[in-house]
Amino acid sequence: MSERFQQLRQLEALLFAAAEPQSPKALAQALGLDSGIEALLEELAGHYANRGVNLVQAGDAYAFRTAADLAHLFTREERQQRRLSRAAVETLAVVAYHQPVTRAEIEEIRGVALSKGTLDVLLEAGWIKPGHRRETPGRPVTWLTTPAFLDHFGLADLGSLPGAEELQAAGLLDSRPAITALSERGLLGPAAANDSGEAEDIAEADPLDEDFGEDLVPALDPEDAVAEEEAPDASGSAAARR
């Protein structure tokens, strides 16, 4: 048995037994290798390319996952839907697309104050983590997505996130002016616009929107879901109209 073949077998065993995706550095340390781990991973991925299980990359880590075209074999007849709140889904999207981002920046982008419970839910799901502190007054913590976020949503890296055109095609991004879109959705009160056409009274949408993010949910018990109570940002609604 050649040394190369033995290394592939050992790498395969390590990845098969791992509960979470493994980084090349951790795998190299386990195998006692100083270099060449990337080539081994590429070769092993090639061996599994047409199998029922594939070696996939999630961020900077690797794991065995069921081939995508066989997912229907694992579909249950009865499925219990457990959702994140709308606010949590929106917050996760802001972190994913704008990271590293601070709590204040999340509030500015969403246009509403953010309750602590929202970040707690995303932390418990393992989808976000604290990053470096900003070198600004107060040194606020920044937030980043995790490899678990990429793994859950089947993304190789952050570059795989859908762009604006894909989101519009899926009906998740409204191309109409914000004032028009919000009015038609019933999110603006009677004093929604002044003479200049700017929104003033914007009511926050139901934090547990039944039609939003149906598939973007972690395995959390209903008791763990946090429906946050949000208030319009005192700085105005300019960010909400983006």
C-alpha cells in the first residue's frame, strides 16, 4: 500500500468521523503533514464526485454531505416548520451581505431598533459570531457569519450568496420605489408621506411573518423563537426606505 493511498484513507476516515466541517489546517495537524493537504482534499473530492456522498467545501472547511440530487430520499412525509422571526431573518441577511457589521449599523440598515434577543437566537443557531471590535468610540463589536451558516445554506463561500438580480427574480427584492412598495404592503400609516413624498410613520412588519423565510430556518424549538418588539429608529426612517 503506497504512502499516498494511506494518507487518503486516513483523511477519509477523519472527515467521515467528524461531527463538524474540518479546516485544512486541523486535518494536516491530525495527519502530521506540513504541506500537501489541499492536494489530498482535491483528490479525495474527485473520488467522491459521482458518489452518493460528496466531499464539499463550506467556507474554509470540508465535510462529507449527501449528494444534492438524492435529497428527496430523506424527505419526511410530515414536516414540522419552525421559523426564525422576520426580524432575525433580516438581521442575518444584513450580517451576511455587510459583514463585518456592528449592531448600530444593522439598526441603520434595517431602520429599526434591534432587540438583544435577535442576535441571541442567531448565536444559538451557530450562524453568527462576534468579530473584532471597531476602532471607534465605544469600540463596538462587529458580527460575522460562521462556517455553520455556509454549511446550512449549501454555500461554498460568501461569494456564492445570490446577487440583486437573483433576489429580484425570486421575488425577495422589490425593485419598486420603497415608498410605493411599503404603501402597497400596508406598512405605512395615514401620515406615511409628507408634501415632499418622504415616509414618516413606518410601522414595523409582524416579526413572525408566515410568508417570509419559510426555508431559512434553524432547528430551534418554538419556545426558543424570539419575536422581538421593535420601535422605529429615533434617527428617522431614511434607512428603512433603502
